Amino acid sequence: MAKLLYRLGYWSAKNRLKVLIGSLMLVVAAAIVALSMGIHFGEETSIPGLASQKTLEVMNKEFPNPQGNLGTTQLVLKAPDNETLSSEASKELIAGKLKEAAADPEVASVVSPYDNHSLNAEGTVGYATITYNVPGDDVTEESKDSVLEIADSLRDTGWQAELIGNGYVKMATSSPAEGLGVLLALVILAVALGSILTGVLPVLTAGLGLGFGIMLIIIGTSILDIPSFALSLAGMLGLAVGIDYALFIIARYRQQLGEGYERREAIAIANGTAGSAVVFAGVTVIIALLGFSFVGVPFLTAMGAAGALCVLTAILTSIFVVPAVLDLLGGRIKAPAKRSRNRGSKQKNAGSGNLWGRFVTGQPLIAVVAGVALLATIALPFFHMETGLGNDGQKSPDTTERRAYDLLSETYGAGYHGPLVILAETDGGEEAAANLNKVMEEVKTYPNVVAVNPAVTGPSGKVSLITVMPATGPNDSETIDLVHLIRDKAPAIEQQDHVKIGVTGSTTVNIDITQKLNQALPKFCLIIVGLAFVLLMLVFRSILVPVKAVLGFILSLGATLGFVTFVVQDGYFQKLFGFYAEAPVFNFLPIIVVGVLFGLAMDYEVFLVSRMREAFKKSGDAKQSVLAGIHHSGGVVTAAGLIMVAVFTGFILAEEPMVKVMGLALAFGVLFDAFIVRMLIVPGVMTLLGKSAWYFPKWLDRLLPNLDVEGEEVMKEVELKHSQKVSRSA
């Protein structure tokens, strides 16, 4: 692979204009196709085969929803002090405002607080329901502005009027704040590469690759069901790895210039060596993301595929476009000022000026113990982590949907947001109604039940719906216990009362999804850890290096999930990171963190340890090889880690809680893995292991293919070519 990438780098440099123009035309063509096909993101998060999902399918057959998935908005109203919604003046005011709402051509129906019987006992709070003739995602901004104007006009008269529902609230998958992360990454690049021009280059090439990837995802929405939040993950990853991969190649290119190689030769060498590591690291990330499919959750599979697509475009941009741009810029990108320009004079002592390397290799046991102790301490909250789904109650109090959520909770109880639906099936006989009443009376006696609404019987006369209102919210453990209690009681109820019951509804479906994801997490971790071990064994031709890498990944993963639990669930430092309420960790976040962090951790492992192996094969000195690895790759890995943290930090500043939590987890996951595991623990362990770190059975070495990530064969070929030139000139 290294030889192929060497030749590809040389070809791209030689045909720079063709490569650049062709790349731009490809992105433009993809954009034209994407825009012509339209954007069709879905929000489906169900999982086939769940008990609640099966019950829901039976319910939909008996009780088909004539409105389908049409968007709805609730206009939540609270009367001014000393007034109620029941007064004639209030009724007249509300009727007039709802008439304005009904005048919108997109509105299918408007139900007033008086018709839906939503007034509280005091008559001070109620809500109107506005239903549109299109799904919630398709409600136009004009319609949203129209109902917002109505709410504002009510506020002007002293009323509290808030809006909630999928007809008004749409998940924000992007935010202008994300640009701050890119700007910070640009500053880091400029410092790391020594100039603003060189620093801009990785951002531009990463943007090109990300743009192409995003267009392909948009095209995919017309074919597959891809959730809109998949775009956030794909954007985070595509931008971050695109910048990092370009940085690795450019840094190696500058090193080769510093050793006296001709410009195009240096480009080709960088593509063959660092480019090989980029391809391997990128493929590792892709495999980890595609591994989401093992979980058996369709929307996670779609998220993984979208992220993998953007990582693939980042790889292709790095190995095709970066060499072309480097050749185009010519002498504007220079070798590091401190390095010798003479290829024959190599640094004799990798420890010279390598303060961090000398510290870690000089006190390896202290470095390892300190790093492990720190991450283990941060990981402790992970052991009481709870997972669930987000809601509007986690948003900023400055948003109308958060105020509406709180007002509804205060008025009707937290359980208002998490009703349970019991589907009861009888034989339709004379005793069916009496048996159904027995079931309802029994459910009323269960803990945490506030109310049981009268049963609604379907056209067949055999299937009925019973709505149960719990006292607690949809993510509370008491609500989850109630769902399990009803299911546990179902066999006895069927035997005694001849009524078959099942629990469903959005709350129950979300509980089942959370349980399914939690059960899938250990299996997914085993797959990822096993994959990591095999891949690293192929790359490094070692047994102990992969073991060390896997243990380091597990340590950084535990610390990441522990820190997220500490902030999001336990409520510490929430103001610092812009969170507004204690909440369970998003149920799919642990699996996303495992897949993404694994890929990124292997990136840093490959770029750092491959240089150690390269130096060890030349010198046979284990300690000096660790120093050489830190000296040659430590700065680049540090810059790459800081860039990742910067990009992900931009997503912490987003308004959407789901995006914010993903940004927090990935930013601190990279921080822990790149700087504590890879730059502290790994060099310390490698020093302690000495030469035994590179032990590999000869029979296994002959059996397994050699991936040559370090580009050893390329460098042999380059040196041979150079010696032939010298002999001919002599």
C-alpha cells in the first residue's frame, strides 16, 4: 500500500491542476444532484422487534390514525394574575387568536382548551392544539412565525403563552457556534505548521472532503431513512479527521524537505509514509462506525454509515488533493526552521530538546501510575450512569419550548410528558367490559399511578386502549419500574381476567430502546476491542503493543463516560458547559463514543507508535525509539489532538442538547486519550516493556500479511534511487 500511495502522491503532484479541478467539479456535481433530489431526512428512532413496537403495530391496525404523522403545536396558556381562562373576556380573546391560527392555509385543525378539556382545576392554565396538514418537519417557517406572533400578542396583554410540539420545535443539527471550533483549530494549525498559509491548507482540504461527504449523505436521504442528527456526527468527524489527516501528511512533507529531499519527492514520500498511516487509521474509524450495524438499531446503523462516508471522503481528499495543493503552493511551504537541510546529517540524539520525552522515559513508572490513577478516578461516576432520551425540559429556559414544558409539568405533573398506553385484548363476549374494568381497577392500585383514563374500545369490540398517567417523568426510574410491573402482571391478568395486555406508547418505546442499547453495549465493546487487537497486531507485529493499546482505550472510554455522567447526570459544572438541567445520558451516546473514540484512539496510536517502531528497527534501542517517536510524532499528535478538541468544543456550544452532549463526550474523550493515554501512559509503558514490547512469534509473523504502515519499503526504494543517482553522477 505504501508504494501505491507513494506513486499516487507523485502523480497528484505532477497533475496538480487536473486533480484540483476534477475534485471541485466532483463536489459541484454532487451538490447539483443533491439539491435536485431534495433533502429528506427522517426522524425514525424505533427498533423493530421490541415488545412495545409489536404492541404498537397491533394498536395501529385497530386504531388507524387518520392524521398520520401530521405536525402539531401546543399553544400553552396561563392567565394573568387574578384572571382565569373561564371568563367571558378570556374566552373571547382566545377564540379570536385561535381563529387567526386557523386562517393559516397549512393548518388542518385547531382545538381550543375548552374543547380538549385541558383546563386545570383553577382554570388558570390550558392549551390549544394546532394540527397542520403536513408532517412536523415540513411545517414552513412562515407558519411557525404566524403562531409565534399570536403567542407574542398574548404576552403583550399579560398572558403567558408558550409553544411546544413537533410542528414548532425542530432539532437544530448545526449552529454558528461550531465555526468557533474551526477558527480555534486554524490557530492551532498556524502555530504547529509555522505559518497562516500552511495552517489554512488542512482546513480547506478538510472542508472540500466534508462538503462532498455531506452532499452524498443528502443524496442518500432520498434512498435510505437517515435521521437528521446523523448529519451532526458526520460533520464533527468529517471535519476533525479531515484536518488531522491533512496535518499528518503536511507535517511529514515538511520533515522530508528538512532532510533535503526534492519537493515532489518529499510529497511522494509523505504520501507513502504518513499517507499509509492515514489510510489505515481512517479505515479503522470507518470499520468502527460501520460496526454500529452489529447493534441491530436502524437509526444507529444510518448514523454510522453517514459518519463512515465523511471519513472516507476525508481519506480520499488527504491522499489525492493534499499532494496536489502542496505542489501548487511550491516554495510557500517551507521545512521546519530548526531542522537540518542536509539529508546526511540526522539527529543523533532524539532526546535533545525533547523535554517531555525525557521526562516520561526517565520516570516511566510515575508517568504510568499517575495517568492510570487520574483516568480511573474520572471514570468512577460511570458506574452509576443512567441512560434515556432527551426532551424539551433539558433546553435553555430562554426557549419557549422549555417554558412550555415546565408549565405543563407544574400544572399536570411530570407524568404528563410520559403517559403509558395499555393495549387490552378481550374475546368481545358479554363479560368483556366487566373484565376490562377489573384490569383498570387493578392498574390504579399500582405504585406511581396518578390516573387511569377510561378505556377506548376499537371497531372490532375486542381491542381497547387504556391511558395510564404516571406520577414521574418519562426518564425516571419509577416510570421504568411501572412499565416492567405491568408486563410482569400481564400473565396473571390474562389467566384471571381473560384480558391480554401489552404496554406501548412513545414513553414505553423509548424505555425499550434504552434497554436494547444498554444490552448491546457490552457486545459492541467486545467486537471493537477484538478488532483493535487484530488490526494493531497486523500493523506493529507485536503482542504486547496491541494489549497496551486496547487497555489504554478502555481506560480513556471509562473516563469519558464517567466525566459525561458527572456533568450531565450528576449536574456538576453544568453552567460552564451550557447545560440547563440534570438528565440521564442520551441512550445511544455510549455506543457512539465507543465507535468514534476507538477510531480516533487508533489514529493517535498508529501515528505515535509507528514512528517508535520505525526507529527501533533501525537502532534496536527500545528507550531511544520511544524518544524518537515522541520527538518526530509527539508534536503532530499533540496538534492533532488539540484540533479534535477544538472542533468538538464548537459543538458543545450548540443549542441542541443531543449535539451538545456528543460534542462534550468526544472533546473530552480525545483530551483523555490523546494527552493522557497516548502521550503519557503509552510512552511510559513502552519504556518499561523495553525490547519485549516488540516481541512477535516468527511463525505468526510469516502467517500474517505485512501492512507496512511506516512505509519501510518506500524508504528503501527512495534510498536505492538516491544511491543510483549518486553513482551515476560519480
